[in-house]
Amino acid sequence: MKQKNLILVAVAVGCGLVAAFLTSQIGAKSAQVEQVEIPVAAKELPVGTKLSKEQIDTFVTFRKFSKDSVPASYASTKEEMLDKRLVRTIRAGDPFNPQDLTLNAPITPPAGYNMMTFHATPEKGVAGFAGPGSRVDILCSIKARKTGKVEVFPVLLDMLVLAIDANVQGVQQGAFQNMSMVSLAVNSQQAKLLHAAINRGSDLRLILRNTDKPSEWHNVPTEEQIWAILRDEDDGTDAKAGTGKVLVRLPVPVEDLAAGTELTAEVIEKKFKLIEINPPAPIQFALDLKEHSGRYLLKDLAADQFVPRSALGEKNQQPKPGPDLSQAPTEKSQPNDPAKPVAPKVEEKKPVYWDATVQTARGLTKYRYQVVDGDYRYIGEVKEDGSVSKPAKSPNQVTPQAEPAPETKPEGGRTL
């Protein structure tokens, strides 16, 4: 029995020695694997990036690769890449393939983009310092035909310059002295915006972006707002492409809101929506609630109700009460007292109405509102005979058309 145990111990010791030997051999072999340090992109570099002497240390770093994993073709030194441009986007950590670096080949537009050219001058093209591979913003200046007001805004941001005139590479020193055309990489929507701005007679300027940290634009208009400006429409309007129909967008609550609600950015975003109506919009209604951010509701608002300007104010401001129409005074006939002077009869002010024509499932339906101290009170639905029905609640707005309401005499002969 003892002899058998000794044999097992000897076998175990032998196996351990073999395993230790093999492990040491594998480690020694791994230590002998040759590694190569080659330049790679320090961050994602877009197509057209120039590896200039001033910026190559920012764009390029070094990384070790095992000899077996080194690419078949790569630039081994920074000097090989100096003053060359990228013909494709290089991701962070990727080596530089010599075929992706060029001094002479034109810059290829990124996938999904095409080339578009427009006229420019050295004055409008950053004195000619914007060249192929540069990133620019397009600043637009346009004068409204109706008001003469000048609008200045960035129409396109972070655009890739593909060529200046017929040059697809930058000048060796200085800038393009006699530039007359700029070619940009644009997608289909950017091409339409740029073409519309040019046809509108806009003054377009190139803003050369800082490659590391460009300055930020504040209050950048949305694409819809830019189209409205180019079409010379009033603020808050939107012309739907292909329809030729201009609509006004007004905010309405998505649910009932109580007086005292603060119009924070979150409340404006989550508690309101925009509906479209045919212009003109009554000036008594708020068009952009962002202009009233930080203010409070001075009265309750029902869901889908337009927001009167009179309902917005500071927290301690009290709304001006309107007249109580339910307690209208009645005249009593009394005999004239010759001893008392007769007061002159005050002519009763006629009520003012505003009608909204709404497209519903039943067809066109007209709703009537009464204007009282700048507020709009829902009266009811206008029938074909001119009478007005008394509804249970205000209707949901669905593209109503504002129009002046004529003085109407419904059944009974009373003037509304």
C-alpha cells in the first residue's frame, strides 16, 4: 500500500514539473514577440483634414502593434504624412494608409453628399484662407421685403470645402488671392437651403471654423424657421413644402393648467403643443411661449385652448377681470320726472366676434368666439342659418381659418 502511494506522488510531481517547464517556455516565447510602434489617429479625423506642421502632433499619436498584427501598408513616420490631406475619414486608433494621404488628388465628398458650387469673393471667403479640406459655417444676411428688417443667421454649419475655383488642394503659402467660386459637400436638404438663399439674394459669408474647438452659435434658427425667413413670411409661420400653403403655429396646452403655473422650459416642452391654423393669427394670442419663459399663468387654461397674452404675467400680478355678461343690466321704463335732469342715453357697445373655420370629419365647421377685454370666450358652433349652438365645451382646434365675423341675427331676431 505504501509503495502504491509513493508511485502516485512521484507521478504528480512529474506532471507538475512538466507543466512548469511548458509554462516557462510559452512565456519566454511571448516575450520574444517583436512589437512595432507606428503612428495612428489621435482622434477621429474627417475627410479633407490637412496634417499640417502646426497640428500634426494634435492629430497623430503612436501605438504599439505586434509584428503579426501590423497592417500590410502603413505610414511609419509623421514626416511621411506632413502637409498631406485625408481622402477618407480615419477613426481614432487607426493607422494611416498611404493611399488615404494625398497632396494632389481631389477630396471625395463623404457618403450621402454631393458637390455644390456658388460664387464667392476673397472678402466673403475669409480673405481666401478657406481652402479645400477646411470646415466652414455659412452666415446668411437677408432683408425682408415687407418690413425692411435685416435677418442675420447661420444657414449651414460645419460644411466641408471641396474646392476653391478649380483648385482641389490648398496653396503652399498664403491664401487664394482671386477666389471666385467655392464648392461644398452638401446633402440634398442642404443643397435646397443654399440654393433658396442664393435665389433670395442673400449675402453669404464663409466663417472658418477652429479645428479643435469652434465657437458656438446662439439662437440658431431651425430649418423650418430658415425656410420661413427665406420665403419672407412672418415669424411663427411655416410653408409646407410642395403645398404652397402657409400656416401659423400657435401653442395650446395638452391638458388643463391651473392659474399660477410657472412657464419653465420643461413645462413649455411637455405641457404644450403647437397646432397649425391659417393666418392671420390674432395678436392677442401668444405665438412663442419661450419668450414668456419664467412667467406665470394668471388664469386657468383648458386643454387645446389658445393662450391669451393677457393670461401671462408675473407671479403677483392679478388678471384684469372681464365684464360679467350674465348680469347684464336691464332697462326699466320709468316716467320722466320733469324736476330731474334726463341723463344722456349711452349707446351700448356692440360685441366683437371672431370666427374660426375648422376642418372636421363632418366637413368645414365654424366656431364663434367673443372678444372681451382682449380675451376670447367660446360662444358655440355657427349653423348654416346663422344661429349659434351652445356647446358643452370648447372644441379641439384643427387647422382653423381666422376670418372676421359679420354681425349675425340668429333665430329670434336678437343681435349676437
